[in-house]
Amino acid sequence: MQHTDPNPDPNPIPARTPTPPGTPPGSPLDAASHAPELVARLRAAGCVFAEDEARLLCRTARGADELADMAARRIAGEPLEHVLGWAAFAGLRIAVGPGVFVPRPRTEFLVRRAAACVPEGAAPLVVDLCCGSGAVGAALLAACGGRGELHAVDIDPAAVRCARRNLAGPGRHVHEGDLFAPLPTRLRGRVEVLTANVPYVPTGDLPLLPPEARDHEPRPALDGGPDGLALLRRVAAQAPEWLAPGGTLLTETSSAQAPEAARVLAGAGLEVTVTTEEEPPATVLAARRP
Ligand SMILES: C[S@@+](CC[C@H](N)C(=O)[O-])C[C@H]1O[C@@H](n2cnc3c(N)ncnc32)[C@H](O)[C@@H]1O
């Protein structure tokens, strides 16, 4: 469980799992009395942040039996977030279950770049393709003060179920299907912010992913085709007809993929800006419809 990720980008577990706002201060289990043994077992299993993980497990479990079960799953290699049932993302607690992609801390940069496209006080029309748990859309609307209309899409029914939990409420819609296909046609030419954290691991690199990703996240959530950009090419081809004039598509790639991704987006007639963040390393392309 030590993270020896050879691919700099698809890191399945936050380097450090912070306690998100909303975590109850007390818990049914006393972390102090359970933690020392649990920390030792987690550490022996290779968990780098064993103390943090033990504290989170103790806070989340509703009793000793559940804690034992959760600890066993984590020690067996399940992602911490799948065991907890949630991931901390952009200050939110995002529900995430087995078989659903765990939102990565670096993707918070994509959310910040998307939020920067929204004028102060505006209520944007947002589409989030490849939404997974719905983390990006949930965080973006939260950054917009809850204003806006969101349409999130995923092809995987498990992800759609999860996204519906995270995106409940008026103005939030989750659709099941392939990229733009399930979107209402009335959105054509009107989308102001289009986020698409598509799968972008090159197929040949999938075996290099850490076991948490390889064994516990669905392959379609990771596999971006021969050079990792197959899904992005499909998104780029259709984005101009869905974006409003001045609307922006935002997507994440590895730093190595960014030049080719920029060519793809520019080839679709979009004005591309590439921005990076150092910690955690993140590359985001913003592609604006003129
Ligand atoms: C890298 S994950 C990103 C999930 C989420 N946006 C996030 O950042 O946490 C990619 C997601 O794309 C979905 N996906 C893959 N191919 C798709 C397609 N053709 N249409 C819609 N969703 C797709 C997968 O099911 C997966 O949930």
C-alpha cells in the first residue's frame, strides 16, 4: 500500500487524507483506545499515513464490529475512501463506494480553474462529463455559492448512482450514457462551463498503476486509449456545438500529454490555455469557444 506510483498523475489516494469540514468531532468509537493496535496493523500493511487512517476509520465506524470489518478491508488493499464510504474533496465530503473512481486531490485544481471562468455572483449552466462520483460538479457549484444548473454524465451505472447521492437537489441532473448523448438537446450552444475529467491513462501504462486503482477502480474510469487522449478527442469534437459563445471546456491531463491535448482542442476551433500547479502536480487545459 506504499504509493510507488510510476505514473506521476493517476495517484489513487490523497498523499494525506485530510479531515473534511463536517466530520463529527466525537465518534461512537474512542480513537485513542482503538488506535495504537490499528495503527500498527495499518503500518505493517504498508499504509504510509497509518495514524491518519486509523483516526478516520475510528471516526467513521459505528461500532467495534464495523471497525474490524473496515480495518480488514483496508489492510487487504481496498482504497481508504471506498472503505470509509467518502472522500474529502475541495472541502466537501463526497460519497464514494466500491467500483467508483475516487476523486483525486489534484482535480481540485480543475475545479478552481473552472470556478475562475464564472463571473462573481453568476448562476452558470454547467455540464460535467465523465462525472464519476459527481465530485467536480458538486465542488464547482459549491464554489459558485450553490447557484447554477448542473448536468452530470457518466456511462457507468455505479458512478451514476453515486453521483445522484452527491448531486441531490433542484437544478442538479445526473444522466447515464456516453459523453454528450444523454444531455437534453436544449443545452446545445448554451453550456457556459464544460468540465470533463476523462480517463487519460494510456492503455499500456495501466499495469503500472498502484493496486488500489488497478484492482479497485473500473478500467473504463482509467483507460484513455493508446495515448490516453482517446476520450478527450471525442469530447473536443463535440464540445463546440454544446458550448455557448465564450463558454469554456476544462480538462485535466498529465503534463506530458498537455501539448498534444492542446493541439486536439485547438484543432476543434477552441482557444486553449494550459495551466499547471506544483503541489499536488496538476495540469489543466481550458479551451474557450470564441
Ligand atoms: C477519471 S474518472 C473521473 C471521475 C470524476 N470526474 C472525478 O474527477 O472524480 C472518469 C469517469 O469517466 C467515466 N467514463 C468513461 N467513459 C465514458 C463515456 N464514454 N461517457 C461517459 N462517462 C465515461 C468513467 O465511468 C469514470 O467515472
